[in-house]
Amino acid sequence: MTEAPFAAMATFQELSARERLSALLDDGYFRELVGPFDRVGSPWLEPQGLVPQSDDGVVVGRGKANGYAMVAIAIEPAFEGGSIGEVGGAKIATALELAAESYRAGNPIAALLLLESGGVRLQEANLGLASIARIQAAIVDLRELAPVIAVVAGPTGCFGGMSLAAALCTWIIGTPHGRLGMNGPEVIEQEAGPDELDATDRELIWRLIGCETRYRQGVIDALVEDDASSIANAVGEALAGGAHAPTRLGNVDARLAGLRRDVMPTQAIEARKVVTEDRRA
């Protein structure tokens, strides 16, 4: 009996960045661009006592999904929490820019972004912020030509400037394990204290910013199970939809109303009040 490959056995969130791309692209194949053997890592980490990674935690490749040519990008959350620095950000932005250039030259190509990131890498400060701004501009340019699809699949979530990048994409796919928001709960707790938000309260966090909640609010477009086949099917549906500006951005008033709706059960709200009052006492 032939054993199934690891990528077919594991849940999607357990896969590495390269395994995720392999699991979603046709025939499990992609040609990696600026890979680890090119040794293009961040020059800013080692002077601060941090070990750099030879691909800077970003995997970029070319392949096909449902027969459609793709530039496929995956952020590795195991490296510095998926944070975006100068090198990783440049890889993402350049890949998207080249995809738009290729499309205009008569070679249609869409984009797939597997986003698990806390946002900008603090050790690289303005360099990372500039990279994220460039990524956002490249997404807006490419989505007028071809679908730009974001996937938020793991518990690291998608926060900071990369959450804005996700919002600019044509289509956002999430799983019940994903989280999406401007500020991560750990950052909120650090800055405002646990009375404002207890980052260890997983049930509360996922009720607030989990992808299931975001789907009900209309912040993301599809919610699927945590397996490669479900995500691949959702990617195929997004590709079939073609290029357009995100419809979720079309009615701002409706989106704001959705965000204001209280999606937490009354019991969860009351439990949070009790915990907060106990702490203050």
C-alpha cells in the first residue's frame, strides 16, 4: 500500500511555506525564485543578535493553479513570526510587479498570497514599512489585470500592514484557524494591558478576530476547512471570478455596520466582564 505524501496527510496549517505552495499548485510543482541557495537574507538581523534566514522567511515561485499561470508567494510564520523586512518585502513586491508587467506584455498571470504575518519586522522599522507600502501598491496595480488571492490559514494570523495588503486583494480565503486584524491581541495587551484584552483567552480572541467572525462580518470572502483540497477549490473559484476591485470595499457603510455588529454571544461578554472586574479588585 502506497503511503500518502506528508502534504496530503497534514492539516494545512501544519505545513511549511514551501509545502503549502506545493499542496495548492497543479501537480504539486512550482519553480522557486530567489530561493535559499541564492543566499539573499536580511543584513540587519545578525548585528542585533538574531539569526537570519537565507530566504528571509518568504517563498516566491511560479506555477499553475487550475491551469492558470500563477506567481505564488508564501510567508513562513516560523521565522520571526512571519514579519516583513526589507528583503522579504522586496521579494513579494517585485514578484507582483513582474506579474503585472508580464500580463501587460501578453502573458496573463494571477497571484496567490499565503499570508501569516504579524506585520512589519520591528528590527527593520522603516525599511519594512516601505516594503509593505510597495506590496500594497503592487496588489492594487495587478488586481486590475488578474485576480490577486490571499489565504489566511494559520493561528499566527495576518496583522499590521499585511492585513491591509490582504484587504486590497481581489479575494480573501480564510480557515477557522486563521485570524485577521489590524493589531494583534498580543500587541494590544502589551500596550493597553490585560484589562483591555487578554491575549491568552483563545476563545475570546477567535470570536473577535477569527476568520469565522470575519466571514460573518463580510471582511473575508470565503471560509473553508483546514485542508489543502478545500483551499485549492476556493482558489479555483476565485480565479474563475476574474480581475476586479474587491467587492467588499464597494459599500463602506455596509462594511462598517458589519464591523459594529456584536458577534460575541452574551455569555462570552459577561464572562469577560467578570474576569476584568476580578482583576481590578
